Amino acid sequence: MLFFVMTGLVALGVMVAALAGDPELAGGLLGVNFPVIGGVICAFCFGKSGNGAKVTAIVFASLMIAAGLGALGQRQPAGLLEFAMGLAIVVLLSQRQSGQWFRREPRF
């Protein structure tokens, strides 16, 4: 769910930057938030795939943490949101209940 929220926020930010007449900022926002886009693709696979989608989503969330820290290092407050969401995703996907859910028998 957090990947979907973050994707919506990224899309909103890119649209606002593009409508404001700053295509360089819009492209930069899209490029920096590439892990969010990869993570939402994994999230669409959660219902049908097993542990591989979970591990890939954790990797993308870890990249979100790194990108958020990089943005914070450049004094951009939006990096705090990306860092916090990435951290929350890693924590939630690393819980025992999450592991049990991903090991269940898939329903097609």
C-alpha cells in the first residue's frame, strides 16, 4: 500500500513540475524516484508471486532509503518522506507475518 501512496505522490510532483514549466525538475523527480516505480511494479505482483517479489520490493525500498538520505544531504525536505516511506516498507516486509503471507499457496 505504501508503494502505491508514494507513486501517487511522485506522479503528482512530476505533474506539478511539468505544469510549472520546469521539465528539468520533472525529469529529475522521475529519475530520483525510480525505486518507487520499481517497487510499485513489485507490489502489483504480491498477490500471485512468492518470496521473490518481497525480496525485490525490499531492495527497491532500500534504494528509496538511500535516495531519501541523499536528498536530505542536499537539504531537500522531500527526502525525509522518501526515507521514512522506504524505512516503513522495509520494516513491514521484514516482519514474520509478512514472510508467512508470502509463503502461502498462491491463488490464481
